Amino acid sequence: MCKENMVKKHLPLMLLLCLWFLGAGCSGAADVDFYGRVQEVDLDNGLKVLLWPENRAPVVTLQIWYGVGSRNEVLGKTGLSHLIEHLMFRGTEKYGPKVFSRQVQKFGGRDNAFTSRDYTAYYEIGPKTSLGMWLEMEADRMQNLMISEELFRTEQQVVLEERRLRTEDDPVSFLIEETLAMAYKAHPYQWPVIGWMHDIKKLRRQDFMAYYRQYYQPNNATLVVVGDFEPNAALQEIRATFGKLPRGPKPPPFRPLEPPQQGERRVTVQREAQLPFICLAYHVPNLGHADAYALEVLSSILSQGRSSRLFQQLVYEKRLALDVGADYSLATASPSVFLVYGQPLPGKTVEELEQALEAELNRIKTTPVTDRELTKAKNQAESGIIMAQDSLFYRGMLLGRYQTIDHWQRLKELLPGIQAVGKPDVLRVAQRYLVPKNRTVGILQPLKTDKPIVGRYQGHGQID
């Protein structure tokens, strides 16, 4: 499955001017009610429906978000969520293998899906006249998949090959996997979304069927429609398709909690690679915690763009690293990790880069960030949120993601939360979380190879 290219353009000029030229950020941006037209409806069978009409073009996106991801799996059966994503395109009695996507494309639309640690989502985007057809097809495959043993084995091999290409043959991805597996002791975020290779090999058709019947139910899903449609007419079609599906069994409650880390952990991976790599993973809170927005701003100050601290100091000035960065996502269902990573330049050692990374983290823990750094980071976050509203697809993504992990109304807190972050907040969260006893260090030790240099780290937690 391929990731949707979420192009964000045509931001209204006044918003751009507001964000780019006001020295302290755009205080009025928080007053813009982006979500005032969102309509929320609960069907009798438990399906959550979110409608966001926007008639500027005759286009609509339909998205169905299931509250199941890799965190809902168990050891021995990891990778089930992602495998089911693949199998959902293998057909029902009414729509055979590959018929679903061909029907969407026949009328000029596109469809795809993705799996994360917290959810699995399916979407279509295209002409508004196709909405009724998409609703009927999505409702059909929610409960009527027909997967033979042969089809199951075929798709299982596809996923195994995907894992080989994305992880087994990519030393940096392999290192990140090992680092997260070491960072978590009790929480299922410890295993990769795609699953462990040995688990994928052992999965059986009956495992898939039991998992599918447990989680692919209207009372474990959110249906999102964004674009050019009439809400009452769309809701009538939704009731005629999804509304007639029976409520399924209540998904089991999610109980795993990660205990506080009491000391630094280290993992070393030896793989064929031309250059070493280092990753530091710090346990941090997620959406809803008072520190989440300050962590988001801290991540931006450290690594957003070529003028960020880590790039300026370690790539440009000290010439220690080929690549450096930080990665934090507040929009997760459970507390996650704040990653800081880097790859030393040829001739430099991973030990030198680790010392330099720690020096930069110590600097941000002891000296308040500058006014310019704070303003830039907040403007970057605010402009990203505002620019995302120009994409109907991404509007649906925001609604579906936040509703699945918490509630879509949380979106209204993003801009005010980021704007409220001050220099003391950034200093405080750096001091609280970016400490040795709270981190796991992963180091890639290269074995000699003629393979190309590994690519940049692209983030964690979601797979297409």
C-alpha cells in the first residue's frame, strides 16, 4: 500500500502574512474555528460518523478508521493488524479480489489504507458522485470478507517480503526496531507495526478471522466524510449501508501500562552498513498531558529545518554528522517516546556524535531557548496545522486519527496549546524527560558491505 501524498498548498494569503510577519506569532489563529462545521452522529450500532461539508470542488473523501493497531496484538501474533489491512483488498462474495480498487479507479477515484500502532484506516478520494458506491463497498467489506487459505498464504508472503525490504535489509530501520523493543518492557509499542518476522510466518487463517471478527465492527469504527456533499443526504446513505450492520462484540479493554524507566538501557546492533547510526529514545507523555505541546515545540527547535539546533551545530558547524534529527508525536493513544538520532560523517565515530548530541541536549536543559527560536518553532507548528486544512484528505485524517485515539474535539486545543508554550515550559520538559535514566540508546555498528549508504530515518509507528 502506498502513502497518500498530502500536498498542502494555497494557504490563504492573510494567514500566511499573519504567521510569517508577526514577530510573536499569530495570536488570532487560535480564534479561527476550523472545525465549526463538523457534524458528529452516533448510529444505533455504535458507529461514530463525522461529517465535514466543504463545497469548493466536486470532490469528497470517505475514510473508515478502526480502533485497532499493532498495540492490540499479543506476542506470538504480531503483525495481524497490518496483514488484515492487506487482506481487506482481497474481496468479498459481492466484490472479488481487486474489484474494490478497480471500481474506485473506474470513476476517477483513488483508494488506499494504512496501519499504525493505534489504528487501521481505509480511504477513498474522488468525485462526489461516487460516495454512495464507496459507502456500500466499505460496509460490505467491514463484515463480509471471504479469504480462502490460498489467498491468505499469498498475502502473508507479500507481507513477509515487505518486511524484508523495509526492515531486514535496512540497517537503520532494524536499529530503530531494536531500540524500541528495548525501551518498552510491558507495553505493546515494543514490537513493530508490521510484526516480527517469526510471528508473521506462524500466523494462521483462523488467527486472522478471529481478529477480524473481534475488531472490524461498527462499534469499533469511525466513519469520516469530508468534501462536497449534503450532510442530510449523506447521513441517509450511511444509515442505509453501515446503519443496517449489527453491533459487534465489545473490543477487549486495553490495559498495558509501561512502568517508569529507572536507568539507561543500551542495545547494539551489528548489520551490514557503510556508516554507524545512533538513536536515543526518551519516554514522554502523549496528547492530553500538560507537557505535550511543550515537547512538540522542543522537537521543532531541535530538528525542524536546516536552521534547527541539531543541524546547525552538528551538521553545518562541527561537521560531525551526515544527518541528525528528533521525532515526537503527541497524537498517540499511549505515552510514546521522544527520539533523537544521527548518523556520523565518514571519518567520524558514533561515540563522537553521541557526546555531541548529549552536549546539545544538556545545553537546551540548562539555557532557555531564544525568543527567535521559540517564535519560529511555534510559527512552524501553527502554519502546518493551518495549511493542512487546505487538503480535504488531510482534514479527514485529522478527524479520524484524533477521534480514534481520544476525541476529535482535541483538535481545537492544538493551536491554543502550542501558542501557550513559553521558554520556561521548553526548559522544564527538557529537564524532566531528556535525562539519562529515562533513555534507551541504540547504536548501529556497521559490518563491511558494498551496499549503498542507508537512507534517512523517516519516523516510526505507521506503515502503509
